[in-house]
Amino acid sequence: MAGRLSSMKPEYGKMTWEEVRDSDKDRVVILPVAATEDHGPHMALDTDTLLATRILDELANRIPDKVFVMPPIPYGFNEHHKDFPGVIWIQPETLISFVTDITESLAHHGFRRVVLFNSHGSNHPVLDLAARKTVIKNEIICVSVSYWNLMSHRINEIRKSATGGVAHACEFEASMYLYLDPENIHLERAFSQNLHDPESKNFNLDLAGGGSRAMHMNWWSAISPDGTMGEPTLADAEIGKQFFEAAVEETIGLIDEVASLPIRQRVDHH
């Protein structure tokens, strides 16, 4: 049995039902949740999905005996983007139900450690709730994470842009896409859209700038003329490689910690 487990593939969708039955249920199962939406005139609708899946593909290559990577969910909570053609939006209640059906299925099959791996900003609160609901119903470990939060310090070490330059279809995302899929990005169409207000004490529009103390999300077309937020004109493939490597490394660090978390038993004090 040990030989079978050690050689078991990390791609969940490539497993047979017998392999699922015989698998190590303490491996961390990772579910990527992304979006299909505008990313300026220079980037494709699949940006969030491509970045998440490539990060997790590399993760599976490096730690194949520690994870099962699920097929991605390519749609998310992004109705505020729908003024830009091409956006596919899912209501938050629907997405919570869909994700928790998946996590309940995994729990039913015996898996005890799940990570909801987010690559779209507005999915963050939705997946946080889905993770909490999973824990309450199934009493397993379920963690939600937006991958840029794992690596914000690394982003700030690598980036060229000032605060506000890393937000959406920006230096960060465009650099990684340029490194991973250069044929489908068109930086000659990109414009700088740094919308950060340095006078604001409560709202920070930069993914790696420390975060906002308060949240206000307007219609995307009301704050961005072309769907961009940040500094995509500074994108560079070599920087993208550094961002990508940092994302993989920091995600591996998270997986190692999730794998070591104790599964605690609840105590009902009624």
C-alpha cells in the first residue's frame, strides 16, 4: 500500500475511484477558484484562471506526494464587472453553495484538509464564508487564501511600480502572464491606470500595499475606463518569473503548514 500511495498522481481529476479510495486522506486537497472577466485591453478573460492553474501545476510538480489539485472553477463573484463584455458572473450565494457542495463531497470521501485557492479579489469574502461553513458542517480543516496575500512581502521586494501599481491587470498579473503565456498578452495596448489615492487613510487599492482598513467596491466601469487598475506598462517577463516563483514557494509553505495542523475535536458545553 505504501508504494501505491507514494506514487499516486497529484491531479485529482486524473485519479480513478479506486485511487481515491486508497489515497492518503491527509494530503491537502487544493481547489482553485478564479474568474472569467475583463483584464484591460491587453489581457485575456482567463487571466485569473491561468495564473492560478499554472501556480498549482508547478506546486504539484514540486510536492506531488503532499497534494491533490482539483480542476479549477473558472467563474467567480464579479457582477460589478459586467459593463465590460465577456464577463461571466456568479452570485455569491450560488458560489458558496457550489464550493461547499464540493468540499462536502471531499469530506464524504474521507479527505480532511482542503485549501480554497483564490485568484480573483472579490471571491475572497465568498470563499472565506465557504471555508467556515465547511468546517462547521464537516468538522474538517478548510482554509481559504488569496494567493497574493501569501506573497505580499515578496511582491514588494520585486515590483517596480509605486503603491497602486499592483491591483488588476497590473504590473503583477501582466508580468506573470507575459512569462507564462506571452502569445496571448498585448502590452502595446496597455495603459497606466494607477488609481491609488495617497491621501486616503482607509482605502488602499494596491494588492501588496498593506490592504484597506475599510472596503468599498464600486462598479468597475465607474472607477476604471478600460478595466485596468495599476501599472501594466511596467510588466516584464523576467519580473513575472520572479513573481511566479515567489507564488509557488509561498504556497508550498502554506501547504506544509496546513498539513501539520492538528484536527481538533469540538466540545459542546451545553
